[in-house]
Amino acid sequence: MRTPLLSRSLSLLPLLLLAFAAAACSGGSQAPSPESAQPSEAPVTAPVARAVLEPLGDSGVSGWVSFTAVDDGVRVEAQVTGLTPGDHGFHVHQWGDCSSPDGKSAGGHFNPAGVAHAAPDAPEAHAGDLGNIVANDEGVAVLDVVSHRFSLEEGAANSILGRGVIVHAGTDDLTSQPSGAAGPRVACGVILLEGGQTAPLLAPTE
């Protein structure tokens, strides 16, 4: 005859076995869900290009310009030093060539659409028309604008990669043709993509 204690233990045995089985299942590693198994996407970095402005002749003007692709165009930031106080024409030019002392090796304004020179906010203007930068009493000018007329897309008709940036001695009047009567060129730089293999665009040789 079984004792009451033994009978009670035997009756609890199936429950104990179920408990151990449940614990073993819950303690095991779970397979990752399809969502968690996917690798995280790398952040997309906007293209950035820069131009280092060097003096032309003995102007003493220098600085830098950065170009960053944004949703509605290209953000242009610049700092230029060594200027006379006041307004100075500031443009993207056709060629990335600063070899001549007068800067004319950079050619005219970048103008793929073949339209007239105008203010940056005009309905129609050169792609390279950035208007004027304004130098303070210390001869320092800063700029932070967005242009909708050009891009940093390699090979695009409106791409400024490999082209030149020119600072002028005088004010761009925004109306005179073909380039605003801004006077001599006092600084020049070439727009190159950061981390890329951009080459300066040069005028065709005859």
C-alpha cells in the first residue's frame, strides 16, 4: 500500500515535468525577427565641395568657399579676407583655371543656359551669378546663401564641380552685360569635391 506522502508526490510528478519543460523553452535563445536581422542602413552624406581662394597678382585677397548639396539646391558658405570695405562681385566662372595673374584664365561666368547676367534672385540669370559679398571695415566678407541654379552632380549640365570661383575688386551692379562691371579679379579658386577625384575643368586648347 502506498503511503499518502508517496501518492501525493507521484501525483505532482507530471506537473513538475511540465514546469521544467516550460522553463527550458523560455530560457533558450529566440531566433531574430526578420526586421531585427536586417542590417542598418548607412547614413547618406550630402556631397560637399570646396574652393580655396588665392590672391591674384598682389591683391592680398584670400579665403575659402564651401558648397553643400541640400534639398532645394546648393548651400554656399564663404569667408574672404583682405578686401576693401564694401561690395565685391562674387561668381562661379566657366573654367577651373587660376593660372593667369589677372584671373581671366577662369573665363566668363558659368552660364549653361545662355541667358543674360542678372541678380541671383532674378527669374533668369547666369548659373554662376551669386551677386556681391560685403566686406566690413576689417576687409572680411562672409556669405551663406542657397543657389537653385547649379548642382554638385558630376556630369550634369549645371554642375559646378571643377569650375572656378572669382572675387572682384568692385561691385557687381547686377545689370551691366555681360558680367556686372565688377572690375578686376582679385581672388580665384577651383571647386573640387571633398574626398573625390574631381579635376579642374580647363578651356579647350586650339
